[in-house]
Amino acid sequence: MGLPPAPVCHASLPVTKPPSDDKAKYIDAMRSGRTKYRKMTPNSDVKTRTYGCLAIITGTAVYEVTAGGQDRTVPLRFTAIWAKRPSGIEFVSWQSTGIPNQ
């Protein structure tokens, strides 16, 4: 993802964690193989908007995941946020919500 030249931001953003998981548990599940993302397919509605040193990417995608030994196909709606920092481009946030089968 290429961001246009922008001033470096020095703002702090609030961080919240879901009650059932945290960064350490997520990384452990990935490293141990309990969770494996086999394929991630974005749909054609993915949009990127830039605001100074931030890029917000929204859209829908279909993920093929193995979790707890079970294969699943997961359609979801997502928001990803990237920030241009003095150290480079940083992945700041990911939020996704499953889309129920119609």
C-alpha cells in the first residue's frame, strides 16, 4: 500500500482490547498452528481513504481459516488502519465482523 507524502503525526490513539482475546493469545494461536489463515480474498468493494498520515481501508473479504482443527469459510466486513510514523508505515488497527450467510 502506498501512502501519499504527508506530515508525520504525533497523536496518540486510544487502544481497546476485546474481552476474549489479546495480542499475546492471537500470536500464540498463529505460532502454534491452532489458527491458520489458508486464504484471504478481498471483494471488489475494498476502499482506501487517506487522511494526512492515516490510511483507512474498509471493505468485505472471505477468509478460509483452520481454527481448532476445523476448516471454516468466513465472510467478513473489515476496517484496517495504517499510520505513517517517523519509523515508517505501521499497521495500527484491525476490526472485523462476520457477515451472516444469507
